[in-house]
Amino acid sequence: MKKKILILCCVLFPVFFVSCGKAKPSIYKKTKPLMDTLVTITVVSASEEEADKAIEKAFSVIGQFGNKINFFSDKSELSAINKNAGIAPVKVSDETMGVIERALFISEKSGGAFDPTIGPEIRLWDFYKKVRPEDAAIKKNLSLVNFRDIILDHSKSTVLLKRNGMMLDLGGIAKGYAADLALASLRQDKIAAGIVAAAGDIRAFGLKPDGTLWNIGIKNPRQKSEADELIARARLTNKAISTSGDYERYFMDNGRRFHHILDPKTGYPASQCRSVTVISDSGIFADGFSTAVFVSGPEKGMELVRQAGVDAVIIDKDGGIHTTPGIKGMVTFEDSH
């Protein structure tokens, strides 16, 4: 259910020094395909060996979590929940329970603008093959979308979908949670600074070796040239940033843009925003609330981020830019905007 923002971390290739003293910290970076996207982990370390070990462990954490909540894998815990909808509760891991709990929190806060039971609608669309479902099919599946029909039993660590045919899809929140899990792993391995970027869901922590903040670009949703690629830049530490946009997975039909961020109340792509960037203390809230705000639209979305205590840059359907007061000092807009 997602999105991308461009990382401009000013990453340098590792520089090695031979001396009698302690090695200077350098930046190390690796990328792997995980969770149906490219995940890039950047760390600051005085040792290439330690950096590589920590990065590989963090990749493993992301991979294991991704396998548990894979919407398309018959072996995932998420698929087991969906197969047993209306039949029986399914025992799940702490990670799967954790991401569903937080998904429900965001669903409640947003009045259903974010809804992880959007699965029956998601499966009707194919944005790669430009498949637009029949209106009747979309309308029929709407009855299966209701986050309040997710039953959690914490004492038994089980999840139940009340009605047969319901389907969880955690694509709008899972990558943010994966970034949180990876960051926790890096910190356990004594990595004090770096970035975890799972497509458009990014966690930045600590500082670069020169003591400066991490520099992250926010993509222009209506880019016309390479020079117009970014609309803003964020300078961050110990924050998460996530962007939901209508420009990554979409197709045009009779002049209308059909994209992958669906409104749970209609089953059709939400139409009030071009992109929403949320900055939060956690990846999962940045990820989930960016989707919720995109669906809610600029007016309701601004009220939602205020209530949630997160910051946002909202670009509405006409290209208008709306920001929270907290954005000042963190985000700088390009001259053309």
C-alpha cells in the first residue's frame, strides 16, 4: 500500500585509515530485496566487520518479520489468519500481534481512514496490469472491510477475523514496523547512528561522522524533470519519516489516475491528496498515519496529525502544500516551491 521517498544521505564510501590509533568512524551501506521492495541499511561504525555483521543481522530481522506478514505467501501467519476468517482464531508471534495492535490503534484514531481489513478490495486491483475492477465487485467486497471485526486475544496470542471472506493486508504499515525492528537490532549491536530505509519508510538515528543530521529528500509527486525530482528536504535524527503518494503504483484511464492507496469506505483510490509525508518518533506510526492522512484528505488529515502528535507535509490534489508547525526547522522546501 505504499510509496517511496528518495534518500539523500550524502553517503560516502568507506574510507580506511592505517594508524596506531583508533579507526575513525565511517559510513557503511548495504541494500537487499526484502518485503517486496529494496531495503537499504546505512550505519556509522569504526569497523567494517562490525558494521557488516550488524547490517546482516538487521536484514535477517526484517526478513523474518516479512515472512510472517506476507499477504501473498501461503506459509505466512497473515495468510493463516485470512484462511481462517469466520472459522477459528490463529495463534501468532509477538511481532505479528504487535503490528496488528498498532494497526487497530491507527484505525481507531483515523475513524477507519486506515483499515487493515482492506484486503478484499486490494486483491481486486492490479496496478501493474492496469486492471480496474467492476463497480459491482468493489461494492460487494465493501461489506467485508471493517477493522472492528478483528478480534485479538492477548492471553492466547490469537487473531480472529469475524466473518468469512475477510482479509488482513498490512501493506500500509508493515514496512514502518520492519524499520523499527531493524533499528532495535542495530542498537543491540552497539550501532549508534544510521538509517534503515524500507522503500519510503525510513528510520534515522544518531548523527553522521561529521556530526551533522541525516539529509532525506521528499519526492515531488508531479516531477517533470530530473531537476524537479524533489519538492523538499528533511534533516533528521532519531525520527521516522514516511511518504504515501499516488505516483508510484498507478495507471491512467480516460484522464483519471487510479493508484494503490484505496479508501476503505469506497474501495476506490483516495482522491484528495497527491502525497503525504509524516514525521514521527516511530516508523510504524509514520507509515500508518501517512496512509490514514492521505485517505482523510488535507482538512481532516491536518486535524488527525494534530491529535496523533505527529508532523506532516500534505500535498493536496491541486498541488497545494499544507504543513504542521513542527515541520519548520526540519523540512526545507526547494526554491521552485
